[in-house]
Amino acid sequence: MARRRSSSGKRSSERSKPDAAPRTLSEGVTVKAVHASSGRSATTVHVEVDSERVKRQVHEFADPEEVVAEIPNAEDGEHVRWEEQRLDKTSEDVRPGGERTLRYSGTRYDACDAPEFGIGVRLRMSEETLETPPSRTVRDSDKPGDDETAPLED
């Protein structure tokens, strides 16, 4: 599967400039998504970042400068174009002991192939970029779920 990234709308001089390849996180980032399959095409993505779980993998973790969802579009069933959807910070919880959970969300109003190929997330920080592998679990808005959104793999 080919991965091509399209522009996030920023000029290249405004983008983060990490030189190294993104580091893949195995835990600490939970992604939930709902895909509208009828009516207007849309995919809503919610991301929770548990700073303590991420710090177990990354020694120097600071709040991300930018969080983007990588949403797939398959042009011919084989070649997938991964488009970035910037997510907005929606809340932050601080628990006793200083543990923090950061929440981000955003909606993409275009057709996509998220139910088939999943959604990945990138956390861009000044010194490096962290990413999650794409998960294939996306809840369809027309089907009931156990909660508001079905969790993607962490």
C-alpha cells in the first residue's frame, strides 16, 4: 500500500521540521472515530493522549504543537492517499499526581476510506514527531455502538 501525504494547507516554511522518521507509539494514544455512511460524507475523529503512558516511551514529552489525523482515500482500490486533518484541542484533564489527558477532535467533510484502511494519528512536537499505526476500527454512524464512539486500537 503506497502512502502519499497531501498538504495540510500550511506552507512548507510553516510546517514542523523534524528530521528523523516519526517514532511509532505502542500505547498512550486512544483514537475514536465515527464515519457517516449516509447523507453528507463525514468522519469525526477524537484523540486522547495520556501523557504518562506516552512518557514511558518518550523521555522528553511536551504538549504537541499540532495533532493530525491521517485519513485514507483509495483512488483505485490499490493506491491509498493519506490526507491530513488537523485536530483542535478540546480539553485537558489533570489528575492527582499531575497525570494529564489531552483531548483533540476534528471532522472531515469528504468521502474517505477510513472504515477499510483505518485512521492514523501524528503528534508533531518541536523536536520530533510521534505517530500511531492506522487502526481499521471505525464506527458507522448508522449502527449502534456501546458508547459514543468505538475505540480504535491504541
